[in-house]
Amino acid sequence: MKPRFLLDEHIPRAIQRQLRRQHSDLEILAIGDSGAPPVGTSDPDILNWVEQNNYILVTENRSTIPTHLSNHLSSGRHIPGLFWVRPGVSIGRIIEELYLIWVVSTAEEYKDRTLFIPLD
């Protein structure tokens, strides 16, 4: 199965639009979209949602997510993956990185893993 992505509410929507233009089969939702958690959803609820729906969370939130992620995992829960966007990375670079991850990998490769993107 190909990775599916959920962009947190602080990730620019332009990333979602451009990725959908590049490949219509790429599944990417953003917080607030129909079928995704609404804007203002708590971090624990977002982590539960990505686990239940098998979406990799893409976030810049390094202030509150780490604690909630630790609690989530230590309670025996799982995540399909979490990508931290490195500070100062251009939107174009994030788009390129997510697209390449989608093209060359499977969703299973990221289970319970957290990675910084870009990967280099």
C-alpha cells in the first residue's frame, strides 16, 4: 500500500494542492478537510485518527506533539508514521520529498517511526 498523508493545520495547503496535481492517486488530506479531523482537534485525537485511518502525520509541531506521541506509543498504541518538517524548508522541497516518498516506498515502512523531512 502507498503512504497516505495527513497535513496538520500549520502546514501550507499549497503542498496538498501541488501533490494532487502531480499525481491524482496520491492520497493527502489536511486537518479541516472533509473526512479528516476538524481544525482545532487535540493532538491525542489526531494521533488516534491517523492510527485508525492509516495516514502518516506531517507536522511542524515540535512543542506539544512529542509528549502526546510518547503517551500514545507507551499506552500500546501505534502510528502509521510521523514526518517532522525541518524548520526553514521551502514548500517546493517538502512537495518534492513527500512525492518521492510516495513513489518509492510503502506505508508499512514508516509504522511507528518518526522522521525529519527532507531526509538529508
